[in-house]
Amino acid sequence: MATLFSFNVGDRGMASVVRMDNGDPVHISVRGSGVIVRHSRLGFFGAKLYESTSYDDAASTAKDLHGLYCSQLTPPGMNEPVLMAFTKAVLHCSTLAEIMDILNTTDEETALEISPATG
């Protein structure tokens, strides 16, 4: 199972680092402009696994993610709902492909639910 390596909640934004089963680091960054989830050994550089287009999109995806997982894997000090939801979702994954599937599928399903019906 993936493990939480570190997290930071500050004035400029929030972030967490999760280590996957094979040791791959996954960085989750939450800012006013949205959320970026990356696979990277160097922090801000590396392959994007997920990127929201706005903070509203990120919050909507976080709400969907929160409903997917019942168990609380995040530490008590992590109180920011968007960071907590994305971190908890990544902690439930065992591979990078699974992270991409969960985060991007949740985002697409949300878009489908709120788009107007065509007829």
C-alpha cells in the first residue's frame, strides 16, 4: 500500500508527497489555481498524472473522491478538504496508472453530470 511521506499546509499552497509501493514519489500540489498531481523524483518537475483547470474543478473532483473512499488514511493535521481528498485517493492506489485512471475518470464523470443534455 502507498504511504504518506510528507505534507505541508501553508499560506502559499498545500502539498503532500506519497510513496507508491515501488518507491515512486507522487507529488500533490493544491493552489488557488487548482491541483496538479505529478510523478516526480524532483518535486515540481515530472510527468503530470492529473491537472485541474481551476480550483472549482479541483473542489468538485475532491468531493467525488471523498465519496469513493471511506477509510481515513490521512493524518489528523491534514484538515484542508481538497488536499485530503486527493491524498486519500492516491493512498488507495497501488500504481501510477491507477492514479491516472481514478483522478481523470472522476473528473470526466463530473463533467458529464453537469453538462447540458443534447437532444
